[in-house]
Amino acid sequence: MSILSDYHLHSSFSGDSNTPMDVMIEKGISLGLKNMCFTEHMDIDYTYIKEEDIGMFDLNTDSYLFDLIKYREKYKDQINIYFGVELGLQPHIAKKLSSYVKSYDFDFVIGSSHICNKKDPYFPQFYEGRSEEEAYREYFSSILDNLKVFHNFDVYGHLDYVVRYGPNRDKDYSYEKYKDILDIILMRLIDMEKGIEINTGGVSYGLKELNPCTGIIRRYRELGGEIITIGSDAHTPERITKAFDRAANILKECGYRYYSIFAGRMPEYIKL
């Protein structure tokens, strides 16, 4: 395995994971990883469908940091552990997110779109009464809305996340089909000096490609993008580094010679 850094990981501090942090770390060590960055979910004003779920994505950041520092020290001779967060971006909470990020010394911040115009693409209701293409285009448009008002992140996570849950997932999806809006997103990210991630978690949802698809990864490079991180989006140990060899091959095919890791919000480039 040529990629030895997993920069999108969740533990029981994320509302959708039950795995203790030390269990994730020990699995990473057993896989030969050199670097692991936990990016626990922080989704302010999430759109909850079930009342019993309310608050599940409100991160207790102080408790999370306490454990991370403890395990960073415990495993310091075996692996590097980094302090990250995955922010759920929505335009109306941009100021709250900015204040939150400034309150902690994160190593790495992922900006992700989990909610689109106060609707959750995870649920079938997001797609009802319109074509799949219309739903996907609304999702991509909402990314541009986020980029207009929020800048304090390092990479945009799983840029085409919506295709994980569409009626046909990525069967009829391609970069070329949505090139007009995807190019605007990519150029905006490059102008902002922001990166994208290759999120290998898409394969666990039965997608034919990773998130984002190879066409987006290639186009980001063609437009001059250089900052690209690799993350499994693992919420359980068995998914750590899943499809990393595939990600490495895609990077090389698309003309990349390096991938990125972050420490103290600064990128470091690791040769493939």
C-alpha cells in the first residue's frame, strides 16, 4: 500500500459511529499507517427526520480532544494522530462555523455538504417529484452557495456525496454530464487555495467509482489543483484504508505525483 495516511476517520465521538477511538487507532497501526486524522462530525443545525436523533451530530469537541491527546501520547512511538473535524456546511450557519473553527487548534478541517437547502439527500424524499439530474444539480448548486460565504476549511469532502443515495446512485452519473457546474466548483476551490479529498468510502455504498469520480479528480488537476487528501471515511475498523490502492492508481493516472496531509492547517506533500 503506497498511501500510509488516512485523513477521514470517525470514532464514537461522531453520532453515526460506535467504535472507540483506540480501537480505530490500533487497527490503523496493524495496517501499517503512519498518520491517522480523526475528522469527527460537527453538523450545526442538522435537519433531523426523527426526534430521537436530534443532537447526534453535535460534537462534544472538548471530550473528543481530551481523548485524542491521551491516545496521541499513548501511541506516539507507533503512529501520528491528528486533530481534525468534518464540518457540515450550510450557508446560514457560516458565522457560527467560523467562530467554532477559530476556537480550536485543529490540524485539518474538512468542509462537507450533508444537507442541501435544509434537506437531507440521504432520504428518498430529497429525490421525489423530480428527476435524479435535477436533484443532483440542486446539490452541486448548494456547494457553490457554501463557497460564497465560508472559507475556513482545508478540503471539500466527498464532492459528489449525493450520488451515494440517489435512486440510481452513480449508474447514470459522470463528470461530463455535470461539467458545467462542476468546473465552476473546482475553479472556485482552486481560487480559494482549497483542496479536495478522494473519499474511498463510496465503494461501501456500491458505487462504481470513488467520491468524487475520476473525471472530477482529473479535471481538478487539469485546472491547476494540487491539494488532495485521501480518506476512507471509516466509521468502523474494517473500512480503514479500504480501496487506498485504487485511489493511488487513480491519482497516478490523473497526473498527480503527490498527495497531501495536514498538520496545523498546513499541507505537506507526500510523494506517491
